Amino acid sequence: MKRLTVSAALARCAIAGVMGAAVLAGCASPEPRYYTLAQGPMAVATLPAATPAPSASTLWLEVAPVRVPERLNRPQLVVRDGGNDASLRLLDLARWSSPLPDELRDALSQRLQATLGAVDTYQQGLSDVQPLYRITTEVLRLDAEVGQRAGATINWTVRRLPDGKVVSGRTQAELPAPGEVDGVVAAYREIVASTAKDIAAGVEALRR
């Protein structure tokens, strides 16, 4: 039987080590990617830099948490599975940066504040301020087919608190969502923008 030289043995050990590291790297799980419905930095810059001091001219809103169906209230994005209306799929590698009800509420609040020049009092600790309008929303449908489309049906209500007068409506949308998950999230952002626009029109109707 031939004996391996020390150098040959070391070479074989080195090769085995490299192969083992490659196998381990191949088995490592890919990291999930996180998505948000918030606007980009340039849009955020249109919001007030700080909460203004209370004044008679300030438009105070309270944007309540958004109600969503429990089937959608997941860390992962939920999409239709191959166009089958009865089948849903969780995208384990595509997740919301915060719970979906919070993502929707914060995105709506951000856009309403920018559109109306208003301030949202929700969770800001403004005990000496009473909002003039309370906004509630409920998602009836929010679904997509990756690479195809995204759609939603969202009910909303604006209540003027001093006298309880209400304006309500429904925003429905069907948009193309080309590409991968990024296309779905972009379409959802457009749907949030349309919803905020409709709600802002409701607020303006009550201000007349």
C-alpha cells in the first residue's frame, strides 16, 4: 500500500475543506426582503418637519388603525397562487417591514398630511389637542398575482367630531403589476395614494 506524503495529505484536506464550505454555503437559507408602503424620501420631505404648536388654523386629523382581513394579517406578503381565486400563497422571502395594518395606516396618514397640510394626532401624545376629523378604513380585498396585477377594495369613513357628520366612500382599484414582488408593492402604493386622495376629498367636503 502506498503512503501519502505529508504535502499530498494536506492538499487533500484543503480540497475537502473547500468543498465542505461550498456545501454549507449552498445550504444557507436566503435572507427575506422587507417592503414598506411608505412614500420615498422626496415625498416624505413634503411633510411638516415637526408637529406645530396648536392653533385655530391647524387641521387636526386622527387616522385610526386600518382593519384588514385576518388572512392578510401576516408578516409575509399574501398573493394569489397562479390566478386561482381560491388559493393563496405566502411569500416567505417578501415581508412587510411592520404589521400590514400599521403599514397601511402609516402610509395613509403620511399622504393625507402631505395632501391636506394636516397633522395626524394618532399616537403623538397631544393630550391638549382634539382632532376635528376621525378617519377609519377597512380593507375588504387586497390581492395580487406576481408579475400580473394587483387590486383592492377599501371602505373609508370621515367623521367630523364636533357634530358627528359623516362622509363615507369606497375605493376600488385594479392595476398592472409587472415584474416581481417590487411591481406588486409599487401597485399597492398607488392604491394607497388613490385611497388617500378619495379620503382627502371627503375631508374637504366636510370643511365646506
